[in-house]
Amino acid sequence: MRDLPLLIMVLALAGAAWKQAWVGLLGVVCVGILHPQNYAVDFLRGVPLYAALLGNVLLAGAWDFARARTWPRLFWDGRMALLIALWAWFALTTYFAINPAMAPDKLLEVSKLLVPMLLIGVLIDTQDKLRWLLITLALAIAAIVLKGGYWALIHAFQDRVYGPDGSAYGGNNEFAVATAMSIPLLALWYHSLRRQPWRWVVAGLVILAFVSALSSWSRGGLLSVAAVAVLLVWQSRRKWLAIPLLAIGIGLVFIGLPDAWFARMQTLGAPELEGSAASRLIVWRMGWNYALSHPLLGSGFESWVLFAPPDVEFRAWHSAYVQVAAEHGLVGLALYGGLIGSTLWSLQVLMARGGWGHRARHEPSVTRMAAAIFTALVAYLVGAAFLSIAYWELLFLLLAAAMVLQRLARRTISSV
């Protein structure tokens, strides 16, 4: 019986795409994060729903443009050159990969991220559509957070919270970072509701997201949440209220956390004293050493399986930066860092021109969206230091959203 509601939902999303292709794209984003087929127990189990919906949106969008006899509005951004160069480098390192049995499949998997990024650039052409894209990202993660927060509360924070099985956010560490990334997007939605009564439901989701991330027992998640909290307070226009509320909230949450949670978090300062953290240091050292000895091409995708010693429990790079450096060399790391760094810089410029120390030139909505994407990316960067999440779809969707926001901001300035 569980498969029937899922099938109805998928068919509804597919039908919505033929009415408005960008709405169908929101459905694709939601399915990509939620992985609803993992909750199926019968005929939908293992069905590639995401690929089917994505193909449906491609056809629906092409039909819309063909019916209107127009071409998609393409635009150029300097970061697109970095994106193209990065993928070309991925292809080159795959050709010379030391694990040719797995590297091509991983390249194909990562390259699939370009399709939704392209659709975002073509179909999301107004501020309202972009805001709904960001809200959809937040809602998709919030659906997971609701389950995680409920689990944490009924178990009095004594048990770890995990994400959906089989998804990119299934582990407790990945779940915590994704949840931290959703918090500024939920805050954006909260501010857009203004005086609507159910605005406080969204505020409750923000609080629950903080609780869920902390109750994942993830050390990287704790740092991501801390970075988000600091940035949200810094961006707030009512710091006199935000700071004491944050302090009270931290006090209340920490009172309910068990001693074992604090003992685990203390290993952040002395990772060599804890088994899993110490093994990460070994893997990081191996990855960096290989990157320094092969700075040009690295080892290619999925090379960690050939490097991990048998006595190390964790068999992954456990750091997005080590992952990119080891697999694609220092050149690949420079391209990867340049893409994210230039995006952060462009968002910071939009935030500044919205009134942060400069003459206001953008609408407040542009500034708020820039701040939300910026904070979500910072949460990712903090968590990525401890997880092999270099090729997360959520990251690249936010990068595409930032490019669209930059284009819309320029259009706003030119129309003034």
C-alpha cells in the first residue's frame, strides 16, 4: 500500500511539468533529495524515479520552447568557464585513473549533475522561481529533519539520528551537514512569509533542524551548525534579540544532551585519542602525500579503494578537499576551490551591495537569497572538511542557484 501514494505523487509531479516545466524541475529536486523510492516496499522499489522525472522535465521544457517558437535564454558567467574546465579535468584524470574499473562509472554519475544545473539556468528566470527553488531544497531536507527530530526527542537525545537509507544523506554525518545547509534556506522562507500565521511553523522547523543536527552526534555537523548559527546572528538586523535567543537555545539543548555526546565532541581537540578520528588522520595523510607526489593528474575517481590499508576502519577519503586533491591533483583542487570561492565572493558582493556597508543597489529579496545561499555553502565547506562529499548534488544545485541570482541581480540593476 505504501507504493501507491508514491506512484500518485510521481505522476502528479510528471503532470505538473507539462503545465509549467519549472514546477516539474522543483519536483525533480525534491525527489533527488528525498529518494522516496527507498521507502517503497513493492513495485517501485529500485525504480529510477529521479531519472524518469528528469527526462520528463527535459521533454516538457523542450515542448514549451518549441510551442512558443523561442530558444532558451542562455547567459554566460565566468564561473561557467571554471565549471567546464573542472569537468574537462575530471575527464582527463579519469582517462589516466589508476582504478579504471570504477572511475568511468563515477565520472558518468558525477556528470549527471550538469543536467539539473543546466535546467536551473534555463527554467529559473525570475526571483520568485528562484526563491521557490531554494524553499523546495529546504522543504525536501526538512521532511527528513522532521523524522530525525522526532526520533531525537522521543529518545531524549540518547541515540544518533540518520538520514534515509541509500541516499547521499543516509549517514549521521552527512545528515547533519545537509540539515545545517537547510537552516539558512528555511530562514529565508521564514522571512518571506512576513506576517502570515503559519510562519511560526517554519520557525519551528528551523529549531528542529538545529536539534536534529546536534543529535546526529556528528562532530563535523556540530561545526557546520555552529558556523550557520554565527552567520545567521551576524546577518540579523536584530542582533540584540538574536544573540540572547541563541544563547538560551544552546543552553536548553545542551542540558538535554548525554555525557557520551560531550565526550565524543571533545575529540575534536585531540583526534588522535579517538579511533575513528585517528584513522581519518591516517587516510588524510595518505591522500595529501599522493596529491603532492602527483600534483597534476592525481589518481582519478574512486582510487581510495586501492590505498586504504586493511587496518583502517574507514575506507574513504573522509574529506572533500583530500578527495579532490588525491583524485584530480592540485590542479583539480584549484579548479574546484576556484568555482566555490568565486561563487562565495559573488554572493558576498550581492550582500554588500544590498546595504551592508555600501549604497543599496539591489532589492532586499536579492540580498536575503544571497545570504541564504552563502550561509548554506559555508555550512557545506565546514562539513566537507570531514566527509567525502565533494560531488554532492546539493552543492552544485546551490552553485547553479547562485549563478542565476547573479544574472537576475544584474537584470535588476540594468532596469533601474
